[in-house]
Amino acid sequence: MSKISTYTTVAPTASDKLIGTDVAGTVTDATKNFTAGSVAALAKKAGVLSLPAHADNATASGAGLAAGDLYQTDGTGAAPLNAAGIVMVVQ
């Protein structure tokens, strides 16, 4: 097997496979294949790729986000949160 630095870099497709570790499986820390599409879907489900927009922490919490969840500002909050797109963590 070649050194990883010798492989070409390409744009991934949803069907490309990634190697990972299944930490919750019946065989502890089993090596598994995951598709790039399944990883993207998981990130979207977890709110990483498509963040909800809220004015501030209070609004995000009121909308049901829990501590540690990510959201982005919608630009309607008080300064300095009056700029849309600032990534925030619910406190």
C-alpha cells in the first residue's frame, strides 16, 4: 500500500467510502466503511450543515435548541449579534 500523501486529491461524491470506527457497535471499536453521503446526512441532522437562524441565545433556547446546539444569527439581534451568519453555541 502506498503512502497516503501519494494519492491524488479529488472532489468527493456521495457514494465514495470513508473509513471510520463504530464505537457503539457490538464489536467495540470495529472499523467500518461509511459513505460520504451518509456522513453529510448525519451532519445535516445534527445541525452542522444547515444551521437554524435565531436572533440570540434566548430566542434559540425558546425555539427548543438545547445547550451545546449550534445556530447562526439572523441579523435581528442586538449588537454585536446584529450581523447574520455568526455561528453561535447555545449556552
